[in-house]
Amino acid sequence: MVLLVLHSVISFASYRFFTVITLWPEGKAPVDISTPEQKAAGEKVIQFTEERRFTPMPVIFYIFGGYVALGATVVFSIFIWLRNI
């Protein structure tokens, strides 16, 4: 359980740290989507076209590989325990 919690915390932190968020397409001006009522009140609503997230593949492999290894360790431990009964 300690390894599972430790791996989960490290995976979450590495995902948050290494994930890059960019607005797509880059360089395109934002779009004004204000309603007439908002414009009359002096408010302005701006919308960017799309948000893209990029996570490096080694981070993804680390996360999934760690959970697969922990699962394999649990299965192997149960197998050894049942064999010794």
C-alpha cells in the first residue's frame, strides 16, 4: 500500500509538472463572444479557440509501467503465498 500511494503521488506530481498547456492555434487572436447585454454593461467575454495538453511519453510510460509493475508484484506475491500453504 505504501508503494501504491508513493507511486500515485509521484505520478501525479510528474504529470502536473511536465504537462504543457498551450492555446491552439498559437498566434491566433482571441474571439470576443460578449452578448449585447454584457457589452451594454461594459463587460467583455473573450474565448480562445482550443486548449492543447502535451505530456511527454516517458512520463506516461512511467505512470502506466509503475502501476503494471505494482500489479504484477501483487499477483506474484499471492502466487507465492498460495504455493507455500
